[in-house]
Amino acid sequence: MATKQKIIVVGNGMVGHKFIDNLIHHPDYENFEVVTFSEEPRLAYDRVGLSYYFAGKTADDLMLTSGDYYDEHGVRFIVKDKVITIDKAAKTITTASGRVESYDKLVLATGSFPFVPPIPGKDQDHCLVYRTIEDLEAITASSKVSKTGVVVGGGLLGLEAANALTNLGVDTHVVEFAPRLMAVQLDEGGGTLLRNKIENLGVGVHTEKNTKEIVAGETSRYRMNFADGSFLETDMILFSAGIRPQDELARQFDLEIGERGGIVVNDSCQTSDENIYAIGECALWQGRIFGLVAPGYTMAKVAVSHLTGGDEEFKGADMSTKLKLLGIDVASIGDCHGRTEGSLSYTYSDDKAEVYKRLVVSPDNKKIIGAVLVGDVEAYSTMLPMMLEGMDIPGSPEAMILPTTEGAPALGVDALPDSAMICSCHDVTKGDLVEAIQGGCHELGDLKSCTKAGTGCGGCAAMVGQVLNNELGKLGIEVNTDLCEHFEYSRKELFDIVRSKDINTFDELIESHGTGRGCEICKPTIGSMLATKNNEYVLTDDNISLQDTNDIFLGNMQRDGTYSVVPRIAGGEIKPEQLIVLGEIGRDFNLYTKITGGQRIDFFGAQLHELPVIWERLVNAGFETGQAYGKSLRTVKSCVGSTWCRYGMLDSVSMAVNLELRYKGLRSPHKFKMGVSGCTRECAEAQGKDIGVIATDKGWNLYVCGNGGMKPRHADLFASDLDDETLIKYIDRVVMFYCHTADRLQRTSVWMDNLEGGVEYLKEVVIDDKLNIGASLEADMQKVIDTYECEWKATINNPERLKRFAHFINSDATDDNLAYVELRGQEKGRIMTDDERERAAKGEEIIVTEV
Amino acid sequence: MSWTTVCKFTDLVADTGVCALHEGQQVAIFLEKSEQKVYAISNHDPIGKANVLSRGLIADVKGVFTVASPLYKQHFVLATGECLEEPEHSVKAFEVRVQDGEVQLANS
């Protein structure tokens, strides 16, 4: 192609961005020039995840792209400028600011706008909608001066908005025109259960209410008068009564529009003008608008295909959904109302467990055509592909909704065809996963990072795990989880054995469940497990030989064989007198001293024989071991929070100190760190820690499994607005569950990436206590807390152990292999060069030289 | 052959090592627990270039007793000083015995 085709994308929402991103990754991208306009002040962000904004995510966290990314790929972008005219003949557009751009192809990705029913009084100050980040900012501001709030609309978006209002501490009501909630996705049984559950959460539900007018209220700011004569008083109103396609531009410039709105498109997503495409929620295909992101993404793909000479077609989309609303799991698949002629349906309902399931099958009783799941949506990931692929139900249909009992038929992923969609967020099919597995992704974490499957909403994570296990089985690849040559068990299996059989020494375990004498892999692993279980002193005769390099001398061995010394400074809080003591010790032992990233002080260059003397002084001054050498809790980093900071919501230092003192001494599969921030500015970088805690105006938000280091991972939001007690209960459970189930030397981030079911599963275990182990996890943690002793204090009081802290067993001489060089006014240890060693052997004095 | 006592047998902790200064050399001495046998090799780790082997962990590699270097975990055979991963970095083994409750190294 001689000149580049110029594409203008109107609207930089999720779908507009997806179109651009797909084009960027197309092999023919060099033949295109792309310009995009956004009416909003920022580029595309995750509108589906908008509610996370209330859980502490910032606008930046929600961004799907960046100016840098577009710059890098030559995409021109203009924000805060609305396209207002199209000249189809001249192939140009004009913007509100007067900018004129020509195009070869125009892509309309203008999305939708919230439908606000034409109710008199709807345009008042505290009558808002829920669509953009700016809307959320307005809602937050309004909530601060409102006691009660009403959401108009009991559909999916309405309930999400209700969730947001309750999170903001507003007494929330939902007003719905239809006789039940989520009338599109749920049948009567499902809707009723959902209503009960929502009412139990304290949210008022008012169905069959037609709002006539909004007038000034008597007890609140407004009064909503309903057609049936009743009324409701409220301080704010959120309209969430559905969406309407944003088709104004197309309408004005004579593109074909559907009767009830929407830009008519064909199977290639072209509008009535062949040079203009429409994709996403603004497009009307066969009389339908698709108000979900996945079909929008498919349209983006189809449009890119058509532009580049491909033949992909839009064939409609499945509108099945699974989501959590106000903490309640809800899913809807296909023809959930059983409207198909001759269809049969099965219903299961359990009032005690608050579960409702309905399965709709084909007239021949063989295929799934729809389902409603409330309270327990586990079957969704099996049912959906079965319906989409038209597969026969294995066994009897009722088995699909009955509670799982022993011997129930397993509904394997093996039966799914390669075309089955596993991850709809990232458009990953079973075939894509199989290809990646065959290409070498044999671990869940690898598979997820390579295909992106399971990294969107996470709903398919368990399914991805099942596909992996199934494929590995087929490839004949046995995943060897043996700990080492001495134990044919994984760490988790060994931990189960140690706990269930109450095994307390390495010898006992290797004699009963292993072979040989153990090695540098199994010994420290089992030493750590026994320490988690019993919290005994690690240097007893039974334990000492299990300790690795650092633990055996309770210090971090450095490259020259000297050690570093790190006392605990809980939460980073330290008295000036303690700082003076530390300074004196560093000076007296000539230790290279540095402040660590974890808000404490590290002394380097202590020789083996010096450790007990240094620690005796530290212990006498009231310090404890910081266990910087252990696979254990390191530090709990904090910002000053409400004690000093103008923005602090809660006392983050006190919480950090409490957490550090609570979990100090716990030995774990790998080191773990925590952080506590006093507000969402997040100065303690808690989201980069294994356990992160951030204060909100209503309590603590808990984040889990973050990591800095080599492969940074943002922690996942685990629970919001917790009180102190619940926060600590959850942390006890999460950390102990990690200790019990992680692999050796597996940080929480990798553990999470490999956890089948991901963070949702962890929530079920910890919050819902689905394995019924919550109390025992807490009891195990309590035992560790109750039996804590500073192991350095124990050591300096143990003359037998102190004997080992000498370089030679038969001489007071010290290691003659060490030389020192000056570094910015401190001495840094290093190993002698060969030449220096020869000269030293002849009795020469080795002069320290500058590097 | 003459011998020098470096420590008492009871100074050793099963399945760990100590370091002795013998004829100007640093010698790592280990007590292997299952056989209750004492071994001696050089304390110098030629890969990490530090005097630390006595502080390593005793590892059974396919039935052969070794010490895993505390620095970078290469295995040195207790009986011979051979380095399993990098044989060119093998270390010297010393003759050692337990006599009347005393651990003795052979003099050169």
C-alpha cells in the first residue's frame, strides 16, 4: 500500500481502545494511521471495574492504556474534544473545538449513556447517574451530605450502584418498575431469593414502583412520589435504569438508526455508509444492542478483520453473566426464563443455605439452554460452555444443580471442544490454552501470564486449572511435585501428614514417609513446617541440623561469610534512645550500617564470634531479633496515619505495630511482608506487600498477595471496611492457610497465581469458611503467637549453643580471609585477593585501600 | 602417623559441622548422625571464596553424604572433598578419627 489508510476512532472507551489495540497488534498495522477522540478527560479505563473505585482503586489503577502506549505506536489521541459533525461525502469530521480531520475509515465507538426516565424533578443537584469516573466523584461528594440514597433501577447496573452506595455508608434503597430484581437475567425464584438476601443486608427493595415525580422532601432532601400513591424520602437519587446507545452523531448525519435507537450495523460492523463502522454499545445488530463488554470486544475484532481484508463476522453474542452483587453470587445463562417452546426445567432451592438454581433444558432433555444460579454459581463455568457448544448433558440434568455428593458424575473439561470460550474477558478459548500448554506452559501461573486467561474478572480461574491438569495428563506429563529425592510428597502433602499424625521431628517423618537422610531441600522445608506447627526454638539438637545457612546462626550470611544483624523495629517506630543504642553498637563493632527498605536498620560485617556479643547488647537494650534471616515475617511498614498526617483516616502505625508483634516469629514457606497505610494515598506501599492494609473512612481494606521485587504484583483487594477484629481474623486465616498449602520458597504472589480459583477461592475459604477450617487456622496462629520467644534471647542464655558462635572450635583466632575497604566513610568487608592472602600468610599487614 | 586433638566428640552436634584450625589450615569437621561418623574437609569454599563450608547443611545426595555450601549450595562429598557440580573445584579431605572421646586430625 502506497499511503497509509487513515482511521479515526470516535470514542476511547473500552471497545474503542480494544479496536485500536487489536489493530496495533495486527501484522498490517504499518499500513494504518490511527487518530482517536475522547469526550472524557482521560483515555480508556476499565468501566466494568468502576465499582473498585470505591474500594480504593484510583483512576490510574483503572486505566487500560496510556498516552505513552499510544505514542509508542504512533496513535494520535485527543481527549476532552467531542466529534460533532461528519461529512460523509468529503470524509471528514469536525470537533467541538473546531478541529477538522479527514478519514479513510471512521469507527464510531461512542458507547452508551445512562437512561434517565423523564420524571419531573429529575434534574436536581443530588440526582445522579453511574457511568464515568466523574460520575463516581459526584456520587462520593453527594454521599457525604446524604443519609439515604435511592437507586432507580433494580437491574444489574442498578444493584452495582446500590453496592456502591452502601459502601459509601448511605442507607440504600432500590426502586424497580418490574415485579422483581434483575428481571432480564433472573426468573421469579431467583429474583425472590436475591431480594431476600439484599434485604437482609439492610438495603430496602421496592418493586413495582413507577416514580411519578421528585419533589422536596419533609424528612429528607427529596420525596419520590409513586404512581400507586406511596412515596419514599431520600437525600440522593441514582438513576441506573438501563442504557441507551449514544447514536446522536449517526442520527444527525443520516446513518441508519434503529427504531428505538442504535446505529444499524451489518455482520462486518459496517453502518449504512461503507466507510463508517460502529462497534460496542452504540451499535445495533439484528435489532439488538449488546450492553456487555465481551460482545463489544468481538465487534472490535470483527471491524479490524474487515478493515484488514479478513472475513470474521459478528454472529451475535451470548449474554450470559456471572457476577457478585452486594456480595451475593448471581449467574444467568441463555434462556433463563424457559421461553423456548417445549423446554423443560429443573429447580433446586435451599432456603437455609440461601441457594437457588434453575436449569432449563431442551425438549429432548439432552441439552442445556438456560440456567439461573443464585447463592452458588460454581456450576456456571461448566454449564456455560456446555450450552454454547451444544453438548449433551452427561448423565441426568438434575445432577447439574443438585449439591455435589460423593459419586456425582464429574463434568470434565475434557469434553469441551477447542473452540469453547474459557476466558471471555480476554477472549481465550480452550484451544488457545491447549496450544500454550503444549508449547511448554506447564504451571498455572505461567499459563495465566502467557494467555492472559483468568487475569480479567478471574471467574474462569478454576476452569483454566482444570484444562491445565487435563492436558498435562493427556500429554503424559506427570507434574512432579515431589519435594526432593527423599520425599515423594509435595510440601502441602507433607504438612498435612505432619499435622494429622502429629509428627514433631525430621527423623520421625523421614523414617515413616521418606527415604535416605535428607538434603538441603527437604531439611529446611521440614524444619520450617515444624516451626510453623510447634514454634519450638530452632537450634535444639533435633532442629539445628535442619536450619539453612542463615537460620543456623540466626543471621544473614553475606558473601564473605560475615553476617548482618537486624533488630526488630516494629512498624518502623523507634525511640531516640533506642536509635542511640543502635548507633553505639554499630560504632563499637565497626559495622557498616544502612537503613533497609522495610523501615529498620541493618548492620553488616559482623563476624560469627561477634554475633552473641552484639546481640547481648541489643537484647539488654530491649531489642528482639528482627528475623531478617528467616523465612518468616519481616517487617510491617507503615505511614504515620492519623497520629500525625493531615490525611490519615486511621492509626496506621498502631495497627502496623500490632500486626508485627502478632506475627513476629512465625516461620512460613517464604519470607512475607506487610504494610499498613493510613489512607488511600498509600504511602506505606501496602499493595506491594504480601498482606496490605489500607485505612478508609469506614475501617480497613485488606489486600493480599502483593509483591515488589523481581516480578512486582499488585495485591488483590480481599475485603473492605473491616473492623480491627475482623481484619486480624482474616489475616490470621490467610497467612496460616498460606503456611499450610504453599510450596517451598513460594511467595504469596506466586501461591495466589497458582491457586485454583484464585482470590475468589481464597475468599470462600477465609471469609465464607467453606472448608470449615477457619477456627483451626486461627487456633494454629494463636499457638504460634502464644509461644513466641526471641530466639536470640534464648541463644545468649544457652552456653551450649553459644559455643558454636566461634570461627574455630580449637582457637580464639578469627577468620584471616577478610579485608576491609573504606566506602563513603564506612568500612565494607570483602574477601582478600589471592595476592593479599599470600602476603598475609607471610605475616604482612594488609593495608586497606580505597576501591 | 601422628594426630592432633582439635575438640571433644561431645563438642560436635549431630548432622552439623565445626571449623578447626589445624597446621595453619581451616578444616571443616562434620558428624553425620545416622552412621555417627566424623568427616573432615577444607573449610574454604573455592567457589564462593570464603571460609564457610563447616557452616553448611549435610545433604544425602543419592546415598552419598555431602555438605551443601552455605553460600551457593554446591555439594562437596564429606569423604573425599569432591565437588559434585564443579569437580574442578573439589577441596582437600583430611584424615580424622575419634580416639578416647577426642576428635583428632592427622598431622602432615
